[in-house]
Amino acid sequence: MHISTGLSAALLGAALTLSYPTTGSAQADQTWQACIGRTSAPDDRISACSTVIDAKAETGRRLAAAYCNRGHGLTEKRELDRALADLDEAVRLDPAYVCAYTNRGRVYAFKRDIQRAMADYDEAIRIDPTFALAYNNRGDAWLGRGDIERALADFNAAIRLDPALAIAYGNRGYTYYRKRDMARAIEDYTMQIKLRPDLLAYINRGNAWRDSEQLDRAAADYAEAIRLAPTDARGWRNRGMIRLYKGDNKGGLADYDKALQYDPTDVFSWNNRGQARLRLGDKAGAIADFRKALELRPDLATTRASLQQLGVTP
């Protein structure tokens, strides 16, 4: 039987460092707080920062902060060209503003322009060598270039400068995962969860437990991911895989049903649900799932092999 993981732990995207410029009369204003506040939703941030910008009452660092934070909101919505325009304006308004360089570097990273991302992170670090997030983000860029050791050095620097920066532990954990150092990866993911638990932290630690053959602990982390984000397919399909590994075919089938409900484009979920159905004696259902997997990805060798074993032409 060919159960496909289909999932490698994805490096967490860089978080935003929000700016708190010199206070003034606008500091207490609700709109200003929505623009720069750490918990503002992207749409709320964009709307509030637009109001600040359109009012034409701010200048200098404060106006740059409005553009920087609106750029962040647009980045979260993956409106990358509009975000880039805002962050370019923030840099123009305040060429010494690390928020602008760090967030613009993040946009370039999403656009897979690693060279420009690296240049912006370098500039942020030159301006403020103690700015931990810039080291974290540059570590991400080094990973994008395949330089694991330099990435690890930057994540170490980020943690040294800000021991409470949860994302840096997550990224360093992923780097150790890439190096197949599961013990250190689990240690870092555990610290990330302690500081700021979220879906990907549990998924990534679950993957490390899985690859360490500690399946019960992996299943527990995937279950927590499901609890935190019940409509996100990743928790369901990862736990489904563990259930199939352990021979719980009905449980695995149920989890893959959920995974496909929330993400019907995931080829590995179709393949693995097909395996569950085959184990439960549902040959027709298995063939249908395998064919759907091949429809999505015609070069998936494991699925082709499964169909051939059933005497079916892929």
C-alpha cells in the first residue's frame, strides 16, 4: 500500500513588526490604533491606514508608518503589487525606517525575488543591528537560496536578540527539521508553541514527531491543529495519515473525508483516501479516488502503481 505524506513542513512566513511612532494627539485615536494595532484584521488595517493617509494630516515617520502598516495588510491579503507600492512610499518618506525595509523584503520574498528581499533585510540590519525580525526574515531568504547554515546563524541571532520571538523558534525548528535533527526541531517547535501556539506550529511539530516514529505524539499535535482550525484541511489529512499508519482505516477514511471537504485539490488526500477505501474492501471507491488523484497530478507514480496492482489502466 502506498500512503503518501505529501506534506513537508512549510517554513513560516515572516511576521510583521509594527511601528509605534512618536506619540501625538492622534495616538489615542481609534483609527490610528486600528492602523498600527497588532491584532487588527487585514481589511480593518487597510481601511484605517487609508483613512490616516487620505486625511493628509501626518508627515514623516508617522505617515511612513501608515504606508508600512497598510502595506502589511495588503501583503496578508496577497495583494503584493499594491503592498509593494505602499512600502516603496514608506521607504521614500523615511529612508531609515526598518519596518518599511523588513516588510518590503517580505513582499519580495512572496514574489520569489530573493535577491531584492535579501537586500532589504540587509539594509534593515544595517540601520538597526538589534532588530531581531530582520535576522529572522533574512534567515528565511537564506533558506530560499538553499544555504541552511547561514539561515541557522540568522535564526540564532534573532533568538539571541529577542528570546520571545516565537516565529524565529519555528523557523529554526524547520531548519533543524531540514537537517534531520528531529530532537532540536521538536525542542524549538515546543518553545514556539509555548510562546505563541498556532496551527502551523502544531503541524510542524507533529511532522517531526512523525518522522521520529512517535506516532501517538504526532497524532496528538495534529488533533490540536484540528481543534485550533477545524476547517483547515492540514490537520485532518496529517492525522488521517497517522491513523492509516497505525491500521485505523475507518478513522483514516473519516479524516480524509474531512480533508477533502476543506481542500478538494489535495492530490495526496485523494490517494490516501483511496488506500483507506481499498483496505476496507471498497475497491470501486478506491479506484475512483486514485483516478481523481491522477486527474490532479498525472505523474503521481504511487497512484499509478496502485491502479496497476488492481488491474486497472491508469
